[in-house]
Amino acid sequence: MPADPQTSPIPLPTETGQDPLPHTPGSPNDPHEDAPHKHRGIFLDLEPLRFSPAFARLWAGSAITAIGGQLTIVAVGLHIFDLTHDTFAVALVGVVALVPMIIFGLYGGMLADAVDRRKLALAAASVTWVSTAIIAILAWTGSTTVWPLYVLTTLNAVSSTVVGTSRAAILPRILPARLLPAASALGGISMGAAVTVGPMLAGVLVATVGVPWTYTLDLVLFLAAFWGIASLPAIVPDGASRRLPGLSSLVDGWNFLRTAPNVRASFVIDIIAMTFGQPRVIFPAVGAFLLGGGPITVGVLTAASAVGTLISSVFSGPLGRVRYQGRAIAWAVAAYGACIGLFGLVLGVVTWTGNARVGDLFADAYIPGLVFAALALAGSGAADNVSAIFRSTLLQSAVPDGVRGRLQGLFTVVVTGGPRLGDLYMGIMASLLLAWAPPLVGGVVIIALVYVLVATQRSFRHYDALHPVP
């Protein structure tokens, strides 16, 4: 039965036929940008691609590059697991990068409010490409030392964070506010396709031609990022000083965040989801010792959530008509927790019934368990994508352009840093208990904490996209 929006801590999101977002300062000067958006279908809204050729090129370049990025993410995990045979060693990839990502994510946001965002994105993308190239060289030379992989993946993560921060701060300058939900859904399509194709391709490549070729293909695909960014016009933020920012810039950003309860709540709810519901570091162990199938199983499990992301993006048309987006975020994150808990339950049932498998070949895999585990992860991907669409839209529409880079830096740190906390949680719990325990417990914790947050944050519960308030 539908919940009462006035009494339930997590009321159902309400839809409206009106334009969900008002004009955002800094949007393109289009005479129709404030008119209600007419998209009424259930399928993905492609209007952002038609409205802005600059966005179309940026989106295409990012989509191609994202596939290569997934190749390296999966390959690094398998590479380190092959060298160490230790799940916690895989988890350390994210943990080691966490503090540098926070520091440079914040500073990257400050830079995005002070300099040309296009030049900043190009410089950071160059660092990402070079760090990946060195990882590939180490693999080609047969190095068995693990610590350089930690250093280089940290550098890669830091520079990718700055690229993501700059790119997200650029979007409201090349698109009107009414098209931001559709742009976020298109981002879900590209990421869903990347995380569907990339991990599965990585599993096949690692199992057939090896890790070095997998890294090398990423280097080739990454060239598309340079094309997408370089084709943008100069994008200097409102009030930019064009000087390197200092501590006062960071303080100003923090002071703004203190007055932005809805933005804060969107950050906290994502940290909750990612800290207790990011099971990727247990995938190598699941593929080797529980479901069997080795690298192929790792690729299938990683791709499963992306399939959910892709499907939810394809049918994202109605999301542009959701007015109370705080409620939508809460429901989406609660559904994410339920799916992660279900994933852990499936692994538990496989263990309890004595169907656990050991093997590196796909023929060794326990197919029924793999199918149900993949379905649960697909549901988590769909729910997470819906949450991401509304969280991005809230940030981009409610925050002024002059401080958007700094808030986007915080957002990027949350989005990329949260999963690192999840890596630590999953790695420690899996080492102390069994692989099925951390996702099962984490799913329950997510649902409970979302209920508490929404029950205590009234402004977030009633956040209205027609009148965005940070």
C-alpha cells in the first residue's frame, strides 16, 4: 500500500508533468531553456545530445574511455590476487588511494572554481593515461613487485577524480537545467555499458591473452577522452580568479556546505550505501572458492550491476518528471541495500547447501548460484543508478556556478571514496568471517540507516525539484 508522504519516514516519490527543474545560472542562452520539457515516454531522453554538440562529444568520449577504465580496474584486481592470493591485498588498492583521493578531489574542485575547467580536465586526463601506461609496462616486463601497482593505481584514481570533478562541473554550463536529469541518465547508459562490456571483456582478455594486453587496450581507448574534452570551448567559472586557490577557497566551500542540508544528506546517504554495500573486492574469492569460474565469474558478477544500470537508464524517461527527488533517492538506496543483502544471502545458501565450487575455468562454476547472484547485483545496479541520477541533478541544479566545482569535488570524493571504505569493510569482514557475511549484514545496515536519515532530515524528505534549495 502506498505510504503517506506526510507521515512515512520514507514516502513514495511523487511525479508531476511539470518541468522538474528551473533555470540554472550559467546554462546556455537558449530561448526555450525555461520551457517545460516535453519528453513523456518511458525510454531514455536523448534531447541533451541534440541540444548540445559539445555535450554529445564529451559524452561519447567518456563512454569509450569508461570501457577501457573498467578493463584496468578488473585487471589490477586479478593481477594483485594472482601475485598475492589475498583478498585483503586486493582491497588495499582502494584503501591506499582513499586519502590521496580525498585531498586531491577537494583541491581539484577548488581548481575547477578558479581556472578553465576544460584545461584542468585535459591535464588530469594526461596524468591518468601516463599512470596506466606505466602499469602496462610493469606487466609487460613481468614485474612481481606489488607496491608499484598500489602507487600507480592511486595516482590513476586521483587524476580520474579530478577529471570527473571538472567534467561534472562543466555540464550545467553546456546544458540547461531542465536537461540535467536526462544527461545524468545518459551517463548511466555509458557507465552501464562500460561496466557491462569492460569487466566481461577484461575477464576474457586476462584468461586468454593476459594482463599486459588488457592494460594496453585501455591505453588505446583512453584516447577518446582527449577528443571529447579538447573539443569543448573554454569554460571559466563565474567569478574565477585564475589564480591557484588557497585555504580560504576550501573554507568558503565548507561554509557553503554547512548551509546546504540537502546536499549534505545526499552525500551521507551515498556514503552509507557504498560503505556497507560494495562487494567488488570479494569477487575474486567468490570466483575462485565459492561459485567457481575464476576470472570469467569475476567479470560476470562485475558486469551484472552494470546491466541493471543500463536497463534502468534505458527506461529512465519518467525520472525527468519526478518532483520530490529526496524521496526518490531514499527509496532507491533502500532498494540497493535490499539487493546487496540478497546477494549475500545467495552466497550463504550456496555455502550452506554444500554447493560451493573451486576452479578457475567457467566449466567449474555453479551456474544456479551464479545466475541468482548476478540477478541480485543487477537489481543493485538499477537502484544505484536511479539514486545517482537524482543526486547529480540535485547538486548541479541547486548549487551556484561559482562554488559548483568545490561541491562537485566533494561529491566526486564521496562517489569514488565511499567504495574504498566499502572495500575496507568487505575485505576485513570477509577475512574474519566468510564471503557471504559482509554483503548480507551490509544490506540490512543500509536499510536501517536510510530509514533513520530520512526520518530525521525533513528538508531532504521534502526536497522539491521545482524549487531547488541546496
